[in-house]
Amino acid sequence: MEITTKDFGMGATLISLTNKKGVQISFTNLGARVVEWQKEGKHLILGFDSAKEYLEKDSYPGATIGRTAGRIKDGLIEFSQKAVQLTQNDGKQTLHGGADSFNSKLWLYEIIEKPDKASVKFSLVSNDGENGYPGRMEVSVTHSFDEENNWEIFYEASSDKDTVFNPTGHVYFNLNGDASIPVENHELQLAASRFVPLKDKSEIVRGDIVDLRNSPLDFRTGKSLSEALHSDLEQIVLVGGIDHPFLLDEVNLEKEQARLTLGETSISVYTDQPSIVIFTANFGDLGTIYHDKAQAHHGGITFECQVSPGSQQIPELGDISLKAGEIYQATSIYRLNSK
Ligand code: FUC
């Protein structure tokens, strides 16, 4: 593996790993994020060219999201018979851990080389009470890349007080290699028979879990994203696309849970988490510039592996509480398959 580092601006560093197949992936300590993944010069993901662009345009693309991914209704969490108020940064809700969270912090990093893969281990201390969350937390996120084109994200964390924790990774794929082309021409396969509907435009959960089989959101056997995105399904119309948690039929890191395909290139998603939030970049005509191209509506798609947002309202979704001294671990893998 060839490893290079360079200045990314604003005190951040860009670390690039290139394997023997010539596939390159780059990370930065600003947000412990993936910045670029490319094969033969073609972008597979959305990313900016400098730290400054992330801080000025959008600090979520490719970032580590925490402490809790997605929306927490009214910024209110209840656990261990206590109610805790978090800072609200999305109307009344707390989104992606509140303002200035993991995605915009400068993390420490360490490069680890092994015979078969290279890793960048990012680490951060999140102070007790940060954005209202209890507990001083030590968090690490290790991004690894190997010769078989597997990009793995391994999360490890602990807190000195009982708290909640539910991080994710916020990479947007667009296999067109161009943010101005919608991902509607991609095919999606997804091993989920149920999803979590949203209540209204605030995007908090409605409170139920719905069987999606034989609906426009049924991707179990694979179909074009266009078919779903242009359907008149009320949940799709509500948010202008997909921005929903899908509940995986089987929690199993060994199983291919999702596959995104365009022509001869595809990305397989593996995770030990129970759900994947899929967001099809429903940004309308916002037109954020990525590498000189204005992003189209549906100009990207995320696979945010996590416990589904809304577990405070729907306990069946899972438990995001973390006891003092307990070790949190999670793994997600994105694999590039191509000729
Ligand atoms: C995703 C979505 C949200 C939000 C954010 C930037 O995770 O679920 O709606 O727009 O990203």
C-alpha cells in the first residue's frame, strides 16, 4: 500500500492510501472522514478539495457522525429513568449529534501499516456535557483499506457516565463520478423488508414500522433507483426522495446488505448494525459544488449504518444506551467491485 500525506488546510491533513490495483482512498482528520475514493481517476464518492470547503459548504459528506446519528425528537433523550436535554440544531430536533459535532472536529490520527492492509486510526475525546450528552467519551474511528478494495470503518468508544451513543459514517456515493448527474441511473439491492416512515417534513419518525414488500421501496431483488424516486409513494413525495431508515432482515456482518450498481462498477455494503439510513441527497436546486460540478437533486446516496433514529419513540428499533465503562464497538464495510 502506498501511503502519502499532505496539508488539507485549516490545520487538517489529507492521508491517501493507494493499493496495488491502483485504487485510491483518502481520509482527513477533519471529521475523521473519507474525502475521496477513486479508480482510474473516476470519483466513486462525493468530496471537496480542501478542509475549508467542508467548513464553508457542508461538513457532513464522508464524515463520522456522532454522538448520535439522525434526528432526536425535541433533542430529548430518556434513559436510566432520567431525561436529558440535548442542544437542538435542526428546528426542535438534535441532528447528527448537534452543532459542531464529530463531523467538524479535528481528530488525532495514527497510520497503521499491516502486510495486507493500511489503517488510519482517528481519535477524539468528547467532553462530559458536550451538546448536552452525559459522560466524557473516548472515541476512535479506524478506517482501513486493503488490496481487495474493502474499505472498513471500525468504531470503538467508552464513556465515564451512562450515556447514549449511535455513530455512523456519512459517505455519499455517486458512481457517475460527477455530482451533477443524479444517481437515478443506479441500481440498488437492499436486504430489508421493513422501513421506518417519517411523520412530516421535520423528518422525525411517525412512530411505526412498515412492511415495504411489493412497494416502491422494495429493493430486495434489486431495481433502478429511478423507479422508486419517481413513484408517488407518500413517504417519497414527503421528503423529495429517500431519507429513511431501512431495517435489515438479518443482522450479520458477513452478509451483503446492500449493493449499489452502475454498469460494471458496484459497491457492496456490510455492517453489524441493524439498520441503514438511505438518503438520496434530496437537495433540490441547492447545487453545492463538488470538484467544479453543481450537485443535482439526487446527486448522491448514503448508506448510514446505525441503530435507526427514533429508538426513543419506537424501542423495537434498538437500544442506543451505553453504560459507564462499557466498550462500544461497531463495524461497517464498503467494498468496491469492478473489472
Ligand atoms: C442525512 C439525512 C438528513 C440530513 C443529513 C445531512 O443523514 O437523514 O435528512 O439532510 O443527512
